[in-house]
Amino acid sequence: MKVTPEIVQHEFIGLMAKVVKSTNPCNVGIKGRIIDETRNTFVLLHDGVEKRIIKETSVFHFTYPDGTVVEIDGKLLVGRPEDRIKKPIRRLW
């Protein structure tokens, strides 16, 4: 998979995710499959338990089916999934 800035517009439900940084130290290290997404949170299935992680205060590692691992700051993902797909990408470089 080619990693481009447009990756934040992709669908995340069904991907494996891991929380690598968070303002809540209890959330760091949680990993599992994303089973739901809301405007401000991801719901991960972690060891058979649903964990709700706030997007804005976390940094995630997403693993795509081809094995590609991408680190994305949750601040870029805040918003309804259906609106995020349509939103234009602001390049920071």
C-alpha cells in the first residue's frame, strides 16, 4: 500500500490498531481490531473487551492487510467518518 496524506480519508473499521501515545496512560498499549468509529472515538476489541479510545488525545499505529503500519495522530481523524472522507487534505509540508 502506498502511504500518502490521503490515508486519513480511508475507512478504519476492520483494521488492527494500537495506541502508542495518549494523555491517558491507561490507554497506551491497547491494541485490537476497530469495530466502531464515532465522531470523537474509536471502539477497539481488545482481548474480547470493547475499549473506547478518544481520538484527539491519542496517536495510533494502524496495520493494513498488506502488513503496512502507519502512525497517525488522532487529531487528524476527529470528525464523523462520512464527513472525513469528503474533507480536503491540508498538507503540512
